[in-house]
Amino acid sequence: MQDADKSFDIICLSHLKWEHTLFQRPQQLMCQFSREHKVIYVAHCSTKEFFGSLLRGRIKDYVGRYNKNLHYMTMPFLPFSRRIGFLHTMTVLLTALAATALARRLKFRNIYLWLYYPPFVKQMKMFHYKKLIYDCMDLFRGFRASISNVQELENDLLRSADVVFTGGRSLQKSKEGINPRTYCFPSGVDYDHFFKATLPETPIPEDIRNIRHPILGYFGAVDERIDFGLIDHICKTRLEWSVVFLGPLVQMERPPIKRPNFHHLGKKKYSDLPGYLKAFDVCLMPFVISELTLHISPTKTPEYLAGGKPVVSTPIPDVVSDYSDVVAIASEPDEFIKKIDECLISRQDDLHIRIREKAEAKSWGHIAEEMRKIIQSPTLHSSGDGAMKCQKG
């Protein structure tokens, strides 16, 4: 392998902004790569959110440095760009221009372009990249806010990419046959971080400390994927239970649940999540079954388990295939309640020990290293046995 292939800089273009309250797959992986490589992470946010933060003096939430190698920048969508195609294209173009300007200032060389958001495919040439990687973690056509031609753009990206990674088995199946250099890496876990939920010295945050037990908890994005009908049914049926949601609201002013035993505590720092997880009695994966959720591999599954907590989930295919031995699966609301009852009655205090073997293969460090081997390969395993297969956890 040539020296140029041993040292590369990454420009990551994502649909998820850099923030400490929703640390997901792109942020986790770029943190791992920034240990040895320079990284620029660029994403979008709403115009309202961006200028609201500016008025509050929170510019560092949108432009800054995470560590010595990782720089992040979040650009606002132009007004009405989600409804007017031309304005969306202009937003993507301006974001790409800002990313290239930052890369020149930081003297990036031997650039690996790492995409999470398909619309950037139209702006790739301006980056003068050496390799193109597409890490597919969502079924974009399933989001209500997606632009009309997002599938066409993604197909272009899939064909153009030197390597395609997918975030779960269902996504992998949906991409088969488009690019032979496609590799499946289901979501990982920062095991040591979430294991803190099992430790006596980990404090329980004040705003959840006085909420009545049992607490059924969820952390993550509060968006269209949540089955709010299911949550409402749980709150209505079991008034003695408390349902607690943590996380940012996506395209809604408030969760559509008006029950005294439902609590949305808002955004929380990633560093504080183990304390909240410690307060949960049962963790929830209450996703509505739709085309969108049939292709997700939620990062919170191994995070919940690393904290030693029982988990009840709707039948998300990747959760069923990878975790049905340690996660309770329920298809109907009353069955969901029954599974929660069972988890509360028969505590599994050794659950975090039972998944240690899984956790090692699912660590973000392990995943990043396996990805590095693939993208640095001169042949990229274009016809090897690794293509089109999911890495086992």
C-alpha cells in the first residue's frame, strides 16, 4: 500500500448536525477516525433553529472543534428549501462550498469524501477527493420531509461510491445489486460509557430523581418514527407507570401525548445519558412499523443493554434478528404492556454481563477499524467474500 493510502483526511457530509444531545452513528464513527485522521464534519439544520441559537449567543453549537483533529460546521437550510427544490439545491451547494473552503484552510490532503446525505452527490466534483464512501443509515425516501427525487440521488450515489456501508441488515438487503462493494455494519455501542448506568457511583439526574417508579424510558430523537398511539395507550392503561422521553423534538413543537404520567424532559447531553438510563426500570423501543422503520438499526438497542436494562421493542426486523435473545418483542399494544409487566416482575440483573461478547464486536472502535481496512484496500474487495454480507456482532 502506498503512503498516500496510509494517511488520509475525511470530509464528512451528513444530515445530522454535530451536537452533544444526539450522538449517533456519524458522530461516533468520525470521533473514532479523528484519532488518526483530520476530519471535517458538515451538516444542516433549520433556519429557525440556527438563527435562534445565534441570538442566544450559542454559535459554538454550530461551528467549532470537538478535538484537535475534528472540526464541525452546521449550515442552515435556506427558507422554504424543503418545499422548493431550487432552494434546497442552493443550500447543498453553499454547504459544499463552505466545506471546501474549510478544507483548504486546514490544508486537507488525500481527501476521502464520506457521505450520509444523498443530495451532496451533485456537488462531489468540487472536493477533488480520492475515494468516495457512502454510509447509508436511513431509508431517506421514507421521511415525510425528504425531497421528491431523493431516491434518484441516492441511486446515483450508490453507483458512484467506491465503498458503500449500510447500518443494518434490512438496509443492506434494500441496496443489494446496485454496488458490489457494499458492506453491512449494524449500529455499534460505546459500551464503557453506557455501562456506567450499572455503577453505584453514577448519579441519577435531579429532574428524573423524583418521578414515580416504575419508569419506562426512551432516549433519542422524538420524531415521526415513534408510535405515539402505543405510548398513549400505555399511559392510559397503566396510570401507575411513568413514561419518560429524553431527546430533541424533530418537526414538532411538543410530543402529542397529554397524560399526567408522560414526561418529556427535553434534550440531554450524551455524557449524562448513563445517569438517566440508571433511573429507567424498563427501556422502550416504541417505533411504529412503516417502510422507514423497517430499515433502521437503532443505536439505542445496544446502549440500553450495555446499561443492564431490560428492553421491550416493536418488531423492527434488525432488532428481531440481532437481539431477540435479550430484547422482548411485542407487535400489539396490549402485548407490549404484558412484556413490560414481565420485565418488571423478573428482573435480569446480569443482562449487561450476558451481552459482553456482543458488545466487543459492536464497539464503535472495532467498527471503525474494520471500515478502515476496507476503504484502504487497493482493490476494495470488489469481488471478495465480504461484499454484501453483514458483519456479525
